[in-house]
Amino acid sequence: MDAPPDSFLLTHEPLDLAIAYAAADAAQNGAVVLMSGMVRNQTGDRQVNYLDYQAYAPMALRVFAQIATEIRNRYPAITRVVIHHRLGKLTVGEISVIIAVGSPHRAEAFDACQSAIDTLKDHAPIWKKEHWRDGASTWVNIEKIGQSMM
């Protein structure tokens, strides 16, 4: 049996919704659910200037593949799993992550997409540093990722 036609990407280049959608699409799909995470202009009461994403790429890509395997174990009908994540400096409004899931049925596609982003945020060795408009900066959830890798 051939390997699943999934798409995993870490890049410093802007992410493209059309490319992710096309990678998740297949003739047997009745649904493609796509989620894009973007840099927002504030977190809590603090104004965001930009974010900086860093990753341990070899392990992150393995985690992406593990996420796809877990999704297929829970939802065997899933046809495609797409996980694309951007690295480097991202300004407000730029897309940082795209998850797309293709499936014959929408319910499984929605559930799988939700599971993928939640698992990625908890387990992928991707770190985000928020740079505030006041000049300060803060690493976000870095200890949670480190604990999940142990």
C-alpha cells in the first residue's frame, strides 16, 4: 500500500491557503476543512508588534507525521492531512499555521482538523516569541513543549 499523500512543511516563506487546500483535496472527499492561524494584533491587554517562530525542524516534521497517523487511527476515512507552519518573523495578519484535512464526510474532517491543531500546539517543538509594541518580548508556552518532549 502506498504512503498517504499528506503534506508537511516548515518554511520561512509565506504560507498559501490555495496550496494547502489543493494538497488536502481528493476525488473521494465530500469535505476539506482548512484552519489558518494568524498573528493577531494583541494578546490579552498587550499590543503585539510581531512574532518570531523557531523550531527543531527534524523533530517537528516527525510530530506532524505522528499527528497524521493518530488522526487516521481515530478517523480511518480521512484521505489527506496537511500541516504547514511558518518560521521566522511574522507581522500582524500573516498566517503562521495551516491545517487542512480531507475526508468523505464533514464531521470527521472538522474533528480531525481540531485534533491536529490542538496536538500540534501541545507537542510540536515549535517555539513562539511575542514581541510587544513597548519593546519587551516573551516566549510563549516554551516550558509546555519542553515537557512534552521528555
